[in-house]
Amino acid sequence: MAKKSTRSTHASGTFTSDEQELILTDLLSLKKTQIGVFLERCRLSKSGTKDQIRMRLDEALVDESILLSQVVEFLDEVIPWGKQHVCLYTGPKTSITNWRKPIWLGAHLKKHRVGKYLNASLPLVLPEKMKISSILHNERRLRVTAIKRRDWWERNPEYDRSDATVAGDDIELRAYVHRVTRSLVAFEWDLIANNAILQISQLPRRFDYTKVAEEFFNLIAPWLDASRFSLVEMRATIKKLHELEEDRRGETRSHSINYRTTQGRRFEGKSASPDDPLLGDAVIDAAMGAVRSKSVGHLGNFYWLPTNGKNTKGNPLEDEVHVIVVGSHNRVNFPTPNAEETIRYVLSRIRSHSTVSYTHLTLPTNR
């Protein structure tokens, strides 16, 4: 029988012990500098090991010198810029002037019974159904964030057993561990440039990003029609980044590039290691160039270069950024956490290298 979680009440809401455990685990899984930012906000010491910090947090929650809702709000600030999958969009071709007006938007959201989320943050932890946690708006930007509990069973041979028998037959018991995560989705619409991004925090491979996106777009459909947006194609982006590297004008270093022909055949070039460039070998370069001319970009595994690279005007990067451009499904994967400024910069550069033609909005899928 599953363990029944207890429920504790704080000034800002009610959370189960399981929810508190998950939220604190998520906080302590962040980078040390990020944890330090939160502790500074709460005027708690940053010193010691993570176990010591955890004890300090538990004590602070008990005496309510901090609230769990504060941790949730901090995670909602940081997680969108962690490991994630992103789709890029262009905005509606019709006028969007009203969307820049706070009074109009407030009335529009109130009409659809979501006005309470406007420029507010609800401390959602593990809702069974996807729920909006905030709708942030100013004259330049609209950002909608939603949260949902996602759980799965993960194979773990460490707990296997083979000592059981039934009617004289040997039985092997294979173990699976129940995992739970807090899934975050955010849609941000730049009301000046009239383009948008959909961010989905990274999930285990078994999850279908199509369904996650569908859940989100269905959730906001009564008041924001996603079909008015067009999805930026990524296939040509892979080819463009390859061409720029080949011409020694690249902003990236390719680890691998995968092309697909119109007949569905695949061709991949891959460097010896992530630290080595794919380009630079005459034979490989010639083969990749020939394939590129008659194929579309399927998958590009790139490292965006910091300020010591070429074409670095306005480049804020201090370290390389690992980026996987999934041309087959028109999305970008950041497999490691990054700062918000880093994500925004790389996405802006990817958008600048994208194809000039756009497809009608189609939902992203797993690669």
C-alpha cells in the first residue's frame, strides 16, 4: 500500500509532505550559485554541504521564517532556463495592438475566468491536471506558465529478485522505481517583435512532447488561439550553421550533423569527441557538403561559442553552450542548465539563421 502523505499548512497555502520533499529536492538539484541566490533572498547562510543546507531549510520551514511557496516561486523563475526543449514561432499576421494594452487584457482574461492569474503567481506543486500558475504581462511581453505532475516507473536492476517460486517454477522479479517530477511549460509572446517561444522543461525520454504541448495549448485555447502562430522551421537552420562553419564564419562548433534525403535515407558526420570539430577533414567535409546540397537538416549537435570565438559582436556567452537543433521536429534542445540571458541570446541567433518561410503551427514531437 502506498504511503499516505501528511499535509502541512503554511501562511500561503497547504502542501503535502511529499510535495515539500519534491520541492526541496528540486531546489537542491540546482547549481550551487542558484541555490545561493535563494538562500541570500531568505537571509540564510550559504555555507556548508547540501545536507547541511537541507537541514537549515527544514528548520526555517518549521519556524516559518521561510514559506514553501517562496521556494516554489523561485523554482518557477529558474527552471524555465534549465534543461528544456524550445519551439520558436512567429506571431499573428493580424493586429496585436490590443494585446499590449493592460486594461484590454485584464478584461479579456476576466471574461474567460482566468483574470486571477494576471501578474500573479500561484504556488502550484503537483497538480494532477495541467494548471496555469501565472500570466505575466506588460506592454512588451506576455508570458504564460503552467504546471503538471508527471510520474513514471523507471527500471532499476539493483532491486531485482530471483528467489521466488510458484508451483515449483523459478520466478524472476524485475524492479521498477516510481518517479515523480514537476513539469513546467511556458509560452512567451514578444509583443514588440511579434514572435514567441514555447519552453517545455526536459522530461524522461518516454514522454511525448507533442502531448505536453497539446495539453498546454488546449488549456489556453479559450483566450489565446495558438493556431494564429506559425512554427519556425529548423531544417534549414542546421544547413545554415553548417555552411557558416565551413566558411569559417560560424558561431558554433559542430559535434555531429545528420541529414535526411527526400527518400528518407540518413547520413551523419560526427567528430571524435564533443571537444573536437566535425569540420576540418577534407574527405568528411566534401562528403558532408555534397549531402547537404541534396538533403534537409535532420539533427544538429552544436556547441555555441563564447566571446573568444568568431562573430562575437554582442555575444554575452562566457562558456560554450550545448545546443541540439532537432530539424525533424522543429525544436531546440538545451541538454544542460543555462542562465536566462544565455538561452535568450542563443535562441535569437538560431531565429536569425532560420528559414525565411514558416509552417503553420504544428506541435513538437520527440526525436
